[in-house]
Amino acid sequence: MVTIDAARAIGRADSLGSLEVGKQADIAIVDFDHPHLTPSPNPVFGLVHAAQGFEVDTVICDGDVVMQDRQIRSFDEPVDSVLSRAERMAANLVDRVGYA
């Protein structure tokens, strides 16, 4: 329902919706070896209802590995620098909207 059927629904089944050569795809490899996900008689249910995000080990977007072994590989600067900048921008946004 969220793969080839969704691609068909938006008229893009020729380029999305299944893992095939020449198609775009994003893949997240999730480590289910955590107490809240194990045992997992229904992995899809566990992924949707119990996974929190830190279990993601590797992410591949359109053929590019953007995270591997929980290390982001696609940033042009260190993660600490990105997080620091994001924190400053968030504080600036809070100031601008007067939320505090």
C-alpha cells in the first residue's frame, strides 16, 4: 500500500514503488535488536508503533548512502556544528515569533 500501490496512485510506478534497477528508492535499515522491538512477531507493527528513530542503522536515498552504522555521511560539516547552528536558528525563531 505504501510502495508500488502508492506509486501507481500518483502515476509514478515506472520510477518509484519497488526496488528495481533504474528506479528511485530510499531504504532505511532498522536494528530490531532492542528490548522494545524484540520479540517481534509482526515487524511492520513494531516498526510503525514502537520504533523511535534511534534504531535506524543505515539510510540510503536514491542510491546514496547518507548514514551508515549510525554515522551521518552526507554532511559537509561536523554534526556538532550542524546541531549548534540548528539550535541558534531555533532560538532565533522563538524570539521572532515571541514564543517564550
